[in-house]
Amino acid sequence: MSRLVVVSNRVAVPGQASAGGLAVALQAALEEIGGLWFGWSGRIDPDESGRLNEVDAGNIRYVTMDLSRRDHDDYYSGFANRTLWPLLHFRMDLVDYSRATYAAYRRVNALFAEKLAPLLREDDIVWVHDYHLIPMAKLLRELGVRARLGFFLHVPMPSSDLLAALPQHERLFEGLSSYDLVGFQTERDLERFQDYVRLFGRGRVISHGVLETHRGRRLRAGAFPISIDTAHIASQAAAAVNRPGVKRLDRSLSGRALAIGVDRLDYSKGLPERFRAFGRFLKRYPEHRGKLTFLQIAPVSRGEVLEYQNLRNELEQLAGHINGAHAEPDWTPVRYVNRNYPHTSLTGFYRLARVGLVTPLRDGMNLVAKEYVAAQDAENPGVLVLSSFAGAARELDAALLVNPYDLDGVSDALAAAMEMPLEERRERWQTMMELLRVNDITAWRKKFLAALRE
């Protein structure tokens, strides 16, 4: 069987990186058939980019590359996260484009390709991940690589008009045409990409998922919704209720219901809107005051970026305002924390929560929504309140779907979740859980790799 080569911005090197769900899935795929994982080391070299580091573990070889401070700042913090991230999340108002950071993005991708190409074999299956590495296939092809190349976009694909607003968009997104298979989270993302190819990429759609570029090259594209290790999350959550931190949280609620949100601190997650909707809920449904505590866990990310600093300040002010208006001596409505918790504790928190609040303004998938469902007690499950703008809404349609911009609508959903009968909660949960058991993260990666091999 062909060797698998995974290429991603960060690499889960044994003993160094915390293994999230995606890392576990990619690790399992590599262990199955043996292979190579290539990407940035996470380290900054004060002098220059390009120094390679190698670690072998079992039948997997990990090769990582250091970046210089300038390349990291312009490629990663710059074009990837100040230009592409907001663009791909429909936030043109936050796009910070410069030719200098775009040049750095292409320069670092070219360096990745230059270091990776000599390590590849002709019969390799190469799987490239996410928006940091869009040009990788074209650059590898120019270096003579003939291996099968696949790409998966973990974030949303915006409308073609938004993509076309990016300077040099044709040059950037033409890079996708050098892959053999391009994967998206949802059918809607796939449709938007096909629209872009047809309207702005000068290509054509041969049939659904089969595209031809203006140069005559054909490629395939498809929807491959990413998922979670459902069975592992369920068993972990059941065990987590006995962890000291989970027990402390349970005791601190004093019998009150818990609503939980867990999100990286990012403007795409709709956190100010969520806080305001919770405040609206307390005003519009006074019978529930004192009966529900909202815990928002939002670890700080990209804290050096001004937009994220402003977001953190706004959330602190909103939490203070809501608590000042509604708190009682023995009840604080909003608990807002900016720290990470071990995943084993988080799944226990999910299991305690009567309501899972997952209301991003835009999200490629949102695995917190799936983890919340998988963590529930089958006998007494909670209710998922889910943004219709999250990719997960296409699958988890038994959740209470909301428009995160509609504060009254989200507050109504909170009230409905609090008042929902046990029988209905079980029925909704069972529908979603059955889907997650079948479409878990193992099924996701097997489906993508099977399509790429074809």
C-alpha cells in the first residue's frame, strides 16, 4: 500500500504537541500504513527559516521545519491569520491585506515545498491541510512531484464574490487546481467553490464535484464533514464526572442548571452576541432567573492581535454588565474564564450542562457541538443550541438551530431548552448520537483517503 504523507502547519510530534481530535485521527491514519508527517515545528529560529528536525516513532517519521521571526510574523500571523482567516469567515471588514505578507505566504509555502519534495516518493498519497498551505500542490508539481495530492479545508469556503475581492485571488486559488482532490466541510462549501471556479476562476463545472480549470486540468472536489472520536468522547465524559474539577463545578452550581460555551477567543465565534442573548434571556424570561448559570470558557488565542484584545475587553465588560444587573448574593449568572482545561475535564463539564451553547457567526464545522452531544448522559441528555451558520448544523439538525444575530431567537431557544420535556430531549439526542456513531472521525479520514486513492 502507498505511504501516507500528511502536511499541516503544525505537527503533533510525540511528546511535544497536545493531541486533539484531528491529530489523533491523522496519527491513526499514519500508523495504519506508515508514513511521514511534515510541517512547521512551532519554533522560531532567530537567524533563518528552513532548519529541519526529524523524529522517528514506530512506522511514522516526523519532519518539522523552523521558521525565522520575520517569516512567522508575515506568513502565519500576517497573511494566514490577518488576511485569509477573516476572508474565509466572511469578515471582509477585518481583512488586512498587504503585498508584503502575501509574498511571505508564498515564500514560506515555497520553502515547505522545497524541503518536502526530496522526501516524497512517486506512489505516495499526500494529504495537505488547511488555508495555511493552499499553494502547496502547485509548488510541489513545479518541483516535479507526481504523487497523488489531496487538500482539506477545515474552515468555511465563502461566497465567490468575497473571494474575488481579495487582490491576486486568481493566483492564490488557482493553487487548488493542482490537487487531485479538494475536500470541504459541507456541500454548501463545495457549491461556493464551484461557483468561484465557474464565475471567477475561468474554469467550468463538468458535473457535481468534477471541475476543469481554464488550462484544461480536471480535479475532483467533495464534501467530507469532519467529526470526532464519538465512542472515546462518550466513555471519557462518563468517567469524567468523578474527576475532582468536575465535581467542584457540580457542587458550585447548588442544584442550578448549567449552560456551557467552549470556544477559542475569536471573533468568528459570536461571543459578544451570545453574551447579549443570555442577558436578553434573563430579561425576557424572569421565571428562569437564578435557575441557570452560563459558563463561557474562552482560552486566549492570538493575544497580540488588536482585534482579539478588543474582543476580550468587550466580553469582560458584557459579563460584568450582565452580572451587575442580574446577580444575587448566592448566584452569579455569567462565569467567564480565559484559560484552558484538560479535555478530560471539558467532557465532564459538557455532561453536566443542561444546555450546550454553540453559536458561531461562521464556522467550518465546530467539533464542540459534536463533542457536547457525544458527552451526554443517555438517560438525561442536555439540549444543544446550535448556530445555523456552523457546518455542524447540516448534520445535527435535531439541535435547536438559531441565527446568532437574532438575540431574541437565541434567548427563546434557551428558554425552550430549559423547558423541554425529558422525552423530547432523549429523542433529539438519540437522533444526533446515532449519526455521530456512524460518521465518526475514523469514517471521515477513511472516506477522504479512499476518494483520493480513486
